[in-house]
Amino acid sequence: MSRQHGNRAATRSEIVDRTGGSGRYDALYEAGAGALLWPATPGRMVRLAAELAPPGTALDIGCGDGKNLLYLEQHGWTVDGMDVSRTALELTHARLRDAAHEHRGGLTCADVTSWKPEATYDLVVCYGLIHCLDDGEVALLSRRIQQTLRPGGLLAFAAFNDDLPVPPGHATGPLVLRSRRSLLSLYPGWHRHAVIHGFISEDHLPLVGPHRHSLTWMLLEKP
């Protein structure tokens, strides 16, 4: 896989705001619930991508509080982060600062439903996002990912599937669960470095209580 650096979405010291933000997720992060809802360890497909490919440019769509972004940057990547929640991006800044890491990429506050690619990347991270979107939004996002990812580039992907229902009172709001087959069909013809279907156990105390989710993790390579 070749490595060429594209134009970055923002300077390393600023957040480019292209939306009014998301009240739902801003409220969760501001209440400190983000740490309860999302694990602190980098995603398994993100770690695998860093093992398989030499460092290049990456885009983390729905980067949240920056755990995957920081991990990749610490492994030599230049990573642009995008999230609908400005509060999440401020937490990403804090994570980078606490790690004494100078961010090489940029941060953009934007809604994926109106996002248009402005650069191309060697790696796209799409973790925990697809199940927050309806079918039309997923189709649009998949096309945009195909546009922004270079040939031979990698997609690190994770989403809830429909093997288990969403527990009542789950704080992130309405979610759209899709079958394993449906998730695999989003990127036909792409090479599958890894596909894992499995379960995670969480509690999100005091918000939800002990429960499980069923997920699909994939690391795909664009032809």
C-alpha cells in the first residue's frame, strides 16, 4: 500500500466547527457519561491496522474522545478527527495534552450526513457510528468513505449488529441494528483482512446497568 500525505482538515491547534454540534452527545460528554459509555482502550481493528500498514494519513469519523486517534498518532500516523460533538473534540484535545502528544492532524466538528471529503487517506476509522444512522445515511456515508479512502487503503470498522437487542434506557438514544450480512454487504469486493462477530459486556453504571451488545468488527482493504 502506497503512502501519500493529503491536505489536512484543520491545523493541529484548532477545531473547525461546521455544525451546531449534537445536543445529545454533548450532554453525555459534559455529564461525564462518555467515560461510562465508551471504553478507554483503542479498538481491536485500529490496533490491527497499525500492525499491518506503515504509518500514513488517517481519518477517524466519529472520533469521540480521541482514544483511537491518539493511539494511531503515537504509532506514527497523521490523523484527522471528525465528530458531531464539539465537547468530544475538546476531550480529544485534553487526551492529547495529557499524553504530551503534539497532534499532527486536525479536528473538525461536523455531521457525517453533510460531510464531503476534502482529502484522501490511507486509513479510515469508523467505530461505533453506523448504528446511529438510518439506511439512507449509511449508504451516503459508505459512498463518502469509498471516495476518501485511497486504493489499497484500510477501513477499520465496528458496529452493533442485531444478534442482541439494545437494552432499555441505553443512554445514546435510538439505534439502528443491522444483520451481520447487511454490514458485510456495505463494501462489496473489498478484501477482508479480519471479520469478527462477538459480544461485549458493559454496565454503564449508574445509567443503564449490566448488559451485553453484539458487534461486528471488520478490517477491510479497498481494491
